[in-house]
Amino acid sequence: MDKGKRKKWMRSLVLLIALSYSLVLAIHFMIAILGSPYVGIYTVNQHNKVKVSFVAPYSWAESAGVKVGDVVVGVNGQRPEEDRNITHFDMVGQAKSVDLERGLLEFHLDIDNSASKPALLFYLIIPLAFFTTCFVAVLFLYVRKESKPVVRTLIALLITFSPVLFEMAANARHDSWSLRLTSVAIVFTMIFLTQFLRDYFLDSGFLLVSNWLLGCLYLCGSLIVINSCFLINREVSAYYLQELFFSVFVFGLLCIQLTRLYYQIRLSSEYGRVIHYLIAGFFFSLAPFILFYALPNMFIGTSLAPVEWTTPWMILLPITLCSLVLSSALIDMTFYIGRLGYYCAMSFVITIIILLGFLGLVQRHLTESPLDIAKLGALTFVLIVLVFYIKEYTDYKFRNYIHPKRERHQELLNRFLQKSKTEYTLRHVELMLHQAILDELPVQDVALFLVSRDGEVHRINHRLAKSMGETITFDHVFGMKKSDQGFTAVLREEADQKVVLAGAWMKPGRGLNLDERMWLETLINYARVVVDNLYKMEGLMAAFNHLEADRKKIPQAMNRWLFTISERERAHLSRDMHDTNIQDQLAIARDIDRVLKKPMDSDTANKLYYIRERILDNADDMRKLIRGWYPAEIFKGKLNQSLNMLFQRVNLTADFHLETEIERAPIVLTKERALCLFRSVQELLRNAINHAQANQVRLSLSYRDGSCLINYQDDGQGMDTDTINPYFSTSGIPGLVSRVEGLGGRILFDSMQKEWRGSGLSVHIELPFKDKGLSI
């Protein structure tokens, strides 16, 4: 077994042991909660009498009617002075019975575990739900993201944190395990939380806490746990002063650090979303326990609210942390949290209406049972919020039944956008809008109009009735305007002219439903973008036409940009041809092969074989064409290999003798310049094949003093270099000039060579390795 698998097995074994231990603890605490009652009587010695000073909420004493001020006469048949829990800890511990005196009345109560429904909720159901959530989250984390260190820290946090509510409930029963393990859970939960947040943001380059501070937290936490578990008497007392101080300190530290981090990354859209979500989950899960229980116990010795009210919110912490780690595997919780405010407002209004109807029809007076009315309102509110979320999910699942035309609407919008890529006039845009709208809406006709400031209306295509055109004026607003006759929408607005889309309703007509109205508004927004781009394109082409007269005015970076676009188009076309045309021809050839395996007459077999060979020849020719369009080897750093393949193809097709001398390309040569060299050689040889009528061609490529040098010579009929028109082009000799100059190079033509017969042509190209101050 290799080292990686051994580590994975060891981590799995450790996780299994930790989960088993956590599960054993949870079962033990459940047995303690179900088997032992929470008495909840706290005492004080006044005037040689043991009196009840406090009755814990949701305890047996509260359900039995014990009151503050009652005198404890006996516990388990003994005098209170003889009970160790009362003398040492001022409380009635695990007792079977208690004798109380209230004024002149004296009564005996047997202590049992008949817990009330709220007690069952706080001490069993909520802790069980919390433990189950953490347990399932640990299993899911291990399956999906176990290999990341930050996830292993989160797993340790969840395993430590999962039984904490069970431990608090068992503390009230004076369970010996919980009295010590609660210290471990409180302290190391806060430490693991700090380390998790530190590791999570450290991966993104943000330091939450330093290694030194984290080490101090581990040291202090370990000392607190050792003191609480081994040096302090934990028979009955469940007051964890050191742990409370530590948890408050770490909570405050994390609040400060998260606030500092928030101001660092709040402007980043993705990290801003994460920090908002994290701060909300962190604060709302721990703040109730810290603010209403821990801090008051530290300073005034009692809590502002029962601890049972502050602990259920802790379930938000594992949910928040797991959603951060499993954002790619789980739903985006911020999406649903963002809807919570709207759904709560709607639910509140509906709840008020239901309660008013209930009071009016069923219960005439609010004072008859206000608690039941409050319970009904709370339950109705929660159920309505859940119904809204369920409705959103079911609407998505059954969207094809609820909105049968929505998919077709989206398809039409996508088709409009795809077609608009190749349309360059308003007339074509009008035809696309006309077809799309008439296919989907109850519209009789649609057209585009040019409206001038003086009121003149020009129809791009004469389609709509004249009366419809007369209703169009220059003062139309930018949004869509509807009337009894039709609708109008401004697609583009200039100082003296507007482009207006107008449509006439079908008669007898009907109103647009919600889906149709949204689709039309979306289509109009798309059309505005298309029309705006058409006008911008016309302005750009007009500027280009002005530059054609003087090539020196053309920025080099503009040429470079045009050739980049050209190469992208060539690559896209090459991929399309390879993935569609060539693959289709090969599929036809394979079909023919399968047919040839069947018995048939020889004449038919020969014809099919001939067709198969022609198809394969065509596919091979297309491959050669694709290699010329898109020399993939160049992008792998193999310029010389691409040039050699080009020379082989030229030698097979050309009627001249080609002599080449190619030096090995240096490592510093960029792919952009390698592609320029290849295109330059390719264009020179193409010109020699098509126009030079030469017998010999010489071509050399060398590298000297940070420049690439191409020297070309032929003995053909030469070229009138004055005919090379200075205009934008990506092909031919003009394209060669533009490409070289766009990368800061220079090209020289000479058609008066005397070494060979005839005038011939000589071309010298010098291309630097690096840019020389190119700008746009």
C-alpha cells in the first residue's frame, strides 16, 4: 500500500473512532435525560431555614408547582442539613422525593421524570436535531471534500460541537460525563472554529489570526480543560466560569477580525457575498448564548434569559460553515436567504388576515385564549413561509407544465441573438424582429421606423398601415408604450433621430399575458443592444475609411487587434470543420465499410469502395486545408515543424524549385510572433505559386540581435510594389504588410534583382522579439 492510501486509511480510521465516540456520548446523554429528572430547585439558607431561591424553567419543580420562598423540610426523607447537595451546592440534586412547607401548608412530592412538552423540546428534540445535523454534515463532508485540510478542521469542529446541547441537558441531571466533557466541547469548539476560519480565508490570501495567536489559544484551552476535568470538583456544579471567559474572549476576537476582514474584501462581489453570509451565520448562532447567558453569568452571576432559549440558534453555525465549504455541492443559501424578507412580509399579511378571520368566525374575544391565538399565528406564519419556498421549488420542477411556451420563448430569443451576429443593416434586424414577434404574439404587423426631430417618419420596410405610422412621434419615451392600436418602443435615441419599433395588435385582439409581456420586453432590450452595435459599427467603419488614405495614421496595435480577431475566426472555423464535416465524412466511410461486409455483387461493391476512397480523399484534403488555416503545432512551440510541413505541401503542388534555410526558433520567441512568421512565409509562397511564374525560390529564416529575419527571393515576373494598397486587410500581400507592421516590424520589397534572369521579387522582413511601445 502506498503512502497516500495509507494516510487515507488512517484518516478514515480516526474519523470512524471519533464518530463512534460521538455517537456513544449522544446515546449515553439521551439515556441520562430520559432516565433522570431535572429537579430544578435552587436553595438559600435564611434564618436557619432552607428556602427555595430559584425554580429552573422547564424543570420538574416548575411543572410540580414549586414556588420561590417555599421551605425545604426534607429530601429523600432526610433533613435538608443532612443532604450533601444542599449543604455544598445549594441545590436539590438527584433526589427521589422532597418535602416542602408553604405558609401553614406542608406537602410531600415524589420526583419523577414526567417532563412537560416544552422541556421535552428543549432537552431532547432540539439536541437530537442538532446532533443529527452535525453527524450527517460530517459524513457528507468526508465523502465530498475530505482531502482538503480546512475540511478536516471543520470535521473536528463538528464532532466536538455535535453533543454540546446533549451535554448541557445532561448537566442539569448532574451526569458525571457531561460535567467534565462540557468543558472540552465549549473550549475546543471555539478553538476549532478559529482555526477553520483562519484556514478558509488563508487559502484566499487573507490572514485572520496568526500562528502565534492560534497556538496561544490551544495552550490556554488545554490548561482550562485540564483544570476543569481533573482539578475542580465536578460532582454537581455545572458553572463553567473559566470556559465562559474563554468563549467570550474568542467570540470577541473573531468579531473584531471578521469586521476587519469585511472592510478589506467588501468590494469584491464573490468574497463580499461570503463574508456577509459568514458574519450573519456566526453572529446569530453564538450571540444569543454569549450576550444573554455567558456575559451576564460572568458579571452578575445569573443569566438574562434561560439558557434553553439561547442554544437552539447554534444549529445555524454548522449549516453556515458547511455551506461555505460545500458551495459547489449544495444550494446557494444566500439565494434563499435573500427571499426570506419578502416571504416573511407576505406571510405576515396572510397570517393577520387568517387570525382576523379566525377571531371573527370562531373565537369572538382575544382574551379568551391569547396563548392559543399566538401559537396559531406563529404556526400559520411558519407554514406560509415554507409554502412559499415549496411553491418556488415546485414551480421550477413543473415549469414546462405551468409555462409551456417559456422554453420556446427562450429559444426564439437565442435564435435572434445568434442571427444578429451576421446581420449588418437595420433592414435585416427588422425582418428578424418581424418574424419573431409575429410567431409568438397576437400582433398583426411589426416594423422599424426612423423618426426625425421635425416629425418626418421613414419606414425601413413598408409593412404597417399608414395610420399606424402617423401615430409615431419624436417624443416617444425610451420604454415600451402600449395603446389600443398597438405598441411602440424606442430602440436607439440620438439628438436628431430615433429608431422606433412599432407593432399593431391583431383584431379582434387580446391583452398580453405575463409571460408574453416579459418576453416582449426582453426581446426589445436585446434589439436595443443589436441596433446600438450596428450604429457603432458604422461609425467605426467610417473612421477606418478615413484612415485608408494614409497608412501611417493607422495605430500598430489596431492592426494587431484585427489579426488577432482573424486568427480566432480561423481557429473557430477549423474546429467546426474538423468536428462536423470531417467527422461526418468519416462516419459515412464507416457506414460504407459495414455495408461492404455484407454479401453483394462485385459491381456494387466496387462502386461503394470507389465512393469510400473519394470520401477519405476529401477528408484528407480538408485536413490539409485546416492545417493551413490553423497550424496547431505553433501553439505547442513547434514553429520549425509547421514550416517543414508547409514546405512539403508546397513541393508537392508548386512548379518551381524551393530552397529553404531555416534556423531553429529560440525559446524566447512568443507564439504570437511565431504565428506571424508562419503566416508571412505562407503568404510569400502562396504568392509565388499563384502569381510569380518563377522557376526558383529561395527562402531563409534567421534570428539576429533580438530580431527575426526573413529573406525571400524568386526569379519570376516581379511585382509593382506601388500597387500594394494601404487598406485594412488580413490576407494577401497587404495583409502581410499589416501583420508585420502591427507587431512593430518592417518589410521591404525590391523587384529589381539582377542575380537571376528576369526582374524577380525580393522581400526582406525584420520582426523584433518584443513590442516597441505599441499603443492603441
